[in-house]
Amino acid sequence: MSIKAKLVLSNIAMLLVPLILFAITFFSIQSLYLTKIHNEYDIVQRRRGVIFTPYEIHAINLMRLGKISQDFAKYPDELNDKDLLRKTNDDLLKKNTFMILKKGKSIIFNGEKTKNKEVISKVEQSNNSEVISKVEQSDYKSSDKLGDFFMVSSELMGRQYSVRFSDGTEGSIFFIVDASRLISLYKEFLVELIISAILIISIMGGLLTFIVSRSILNPLKELKKGTENIKNGDLDSEVKAKSKDEIGNLCEAFDSMRKQLKKSIELQAQYENNRKELISNISHDLKTPITSIKGYVEGIKDGVADSPEKMEKYINTIYTKAQSMDYLIDELLTYSKLDLNKLPFDFKKVDIGNYMEDVMEELSLDVEKKNFKFSYTNKLPKKISVELDIQQIGRVLTNIISNSIKYMDKKNGKIDVEMKLDKDEVIIGVKDNGKGISKEALPYVFDRFYREDSSRNSMTGGSGLGLAICKKIIQEHGGRIWAESEEGVGTNMIFSIKIQNN
């Protein structure tokens, strides 16, 4: 999953999860406080899953208290029973409610402990007759729905029920609910909801941030550890990509770079060893002919070559040794220019068939001088034009055929050159029946400075640059070069040249 997807999902989770948890918390706390309200006011009311406001609860509670007023209306003698009034009021006080009884214009019973002046004033100002007329016009079952609600203060709410005393005097029963405790419960409820919301948002935000940041920071720690290992020269410690996001891809790319760097360093070390070996071998190859040249020159100076035949032999040997040195130096110069991309190529559009005929005619003479058989076959179905450097491709063919001659270990040696078409490439193969190349050496024959025979035999040993030069030249032509060989059977050196598109 990408980092962008992780961040999007974490943002969605940051919204949804706290909402779900808050909803669960809300209903849990609401249930708890409804229980408390029930215990405090003897009422549990809900409306479509939402709790009533405090004033609605007061109203409902006061309406339910109408049963008491009905009992007093039915048995008016009980209105004069002070003990019954006190007992009834004591039960109401347990639910934060108290009762006031008014006879005519006089208050004959006040169940309020604090004797609030505002309550007394409201009760004294009330009119009994209007309420009584309503009660008289109603039946018993609906009388609990009648009466007047009134507000005393922000914490006190009351309801008035009409009664008639046994002596016919009009009166009223007032039930007053003390809302202070209910308001306190609502404040506690709101405070707990706010605290719960803050805790849920903080905890979930922190948890989700930790999870997302961990999935990002852990791979970065691995990456940092990997860079420290590389800095300290340790290229064997793998940087594992545990995630499939952009950082995981970065870790994979970094580990790939580590492997490539390790391979490059190992290759560089190998090149360095090859270079040292090359210097040693070239020193040997240069020193040997120089020593011979010096010896023959001293022989001439000392008069050892005292006949025309000996003199000619000495001079021919000196010339051959000088040619060998010149060839070795030329190979070194050519490869260094190729390696630095400073060897100029002169590409020309040529008919590959005509070109090969000319080159093969020239090279066949070198092969036949060694008494080896030579054949050339052109299997191209038609004339084909290619772009190539005539001189450099000639060098490639010369190097390959020279190697075949050099490593030929049979008297009946033969070299076969074949040219054919393969899709958009011309394939040229030089096959011999020489001693072949071992399986171990075959993958390295085109590496610079590599030579299977490390004896530095002047008859067979080369600089180790011939095939490396061939590879560089073919690559500059956009082609491929490879070898097929079997030890004791022979070798087939093959290279390709792209066909010129018209």
C-alpha cells in the first residue's frame, strides 16, 4: 500500500473511529446518567433515543404527581391531616420535590425546607377558582393532565392542582421540583462527554499517528542503518524492504545499489589485479624481446655475426622482436582509446557481402601460410547494406582469426567463416577446430586483461586485450559478440552487425 493511501485511510480512520467510539461512549454515559436521574427524580423518559431537557423532565414529573392531587380531591378530609401531609412531603423530598397546600388565600402547609420567598410569593398570587373550574368540568381520568405549570426560578419549577376542602373552601396543592441536582447532573454529563471526546481524539490520534509513522520510520531506520554499513565499508548487510510502499521501493532500489556497488568494487578489484598482472606480463613481454635484441646487437658489435648469413639471421631476429613489441604497444594504445571513448570511428554505408569478400581474401593468405584450411560461406539471401567502420571491423576479424591460428593445436587445422541473416542482424561466425576454451574460462574471454594461458609463452601468449578490443568495437557498432567452445573440439567466435534501415 502506498504512503498516500496510508495517509488517506489514516485520515478517514481519524474521523470515523473517534465518532464511533464517541457514540458508544455517549450512549454509555447517557444510560448511566439516566439511571442517576431515575434515582434522583423517579423518572426515566426518552424521546427517539434522545434524553429530555431538564425542564421537560420537570414537567413530566410534575404531571405524574397529579395522582396525589386526585387522591386529595377524592378524600378532602385528608387535607386536614398534618401527619399525612408531612409523610407525603417526606416521600417527595427524597425525589427533590416538595408540596405546598393553600386553603383560600392562606398557606396551611409548606414542605419546603428553606422557605423560599419567591415560592411563597408565587403561591400567594395564584388564583384557585380558575383551576377549580377546569377540574369540575373534567372527569377523573383526565384531571391529572390539568393544572398550571409555573417557573419560580432557574432551578425551581412547579405545578398547581386545585382541591376543595371538606368544608367547601377552595384551595390548591402546589408541587415544586428542585432542579439544582438535575442541572448538576447535566453539567457532569456534559463535562464527561467533553473529556471523553478529548481523550478519544487524543488517544486515537496518537495511536493512528504511531502506527502510520512506524510503518514509515522503521524502513527509514533500516535505510539509515544500510547507509552507515556502506559508509563503514560493509557491503554484505542487506537492506530488507518489509513494506510495499514508496519507502519499500526505495529500500529495494537502495539494496540493488548496494549489490551493484559491491559488484563494482569486486570488479574493480579484479580489474586492479588484472592491471597488475598485465603490467607484470607486459613488462615480461617487452623485456624478453628487448633482451634478445640487445643480445643480437652485442653479437653484431662483438663480431659474432662474422658471415653474411649470420648477419642476416641476427638482423631478421631483431626485426621480428621489434615487430612483436610494436604490436603489443599498438594493442595497449588501441584499448586505452576505446576505454576512454577517444578512438574515432568512421562509419560508412557498405555492402556487407562485397566487404567480407575483400577481407576474407586477404585473411585467407595468413591462414594458408600456416598450412591450415580456410573456407568462407556467404548465406545472405540478398545484398544487404550496413553501417560500419571498415578498418575496425577488419581489426575484429583479424584478431579473431589470429587467435584461431595462435591456439591451433592440430596439423590439419581449419578455419571456417560463415555469414548469415538473422532478423535485423547480420551474423558472422569464425569457427576453428583448435584446442578450444574451458568452461571455466569461457565467460571471461572478452574481459580486458584476461588470458587463459598465463604462461606468457611468446609463441602463444598475448596481451589479453585482443578479444576485449573486439568486444568494444562491436558494441560501438550496436552489435553483440559471444563465444561457443568445447575443449579439445574447437571454438566459434560470433558477432552481429545491425542492418541499415532505409
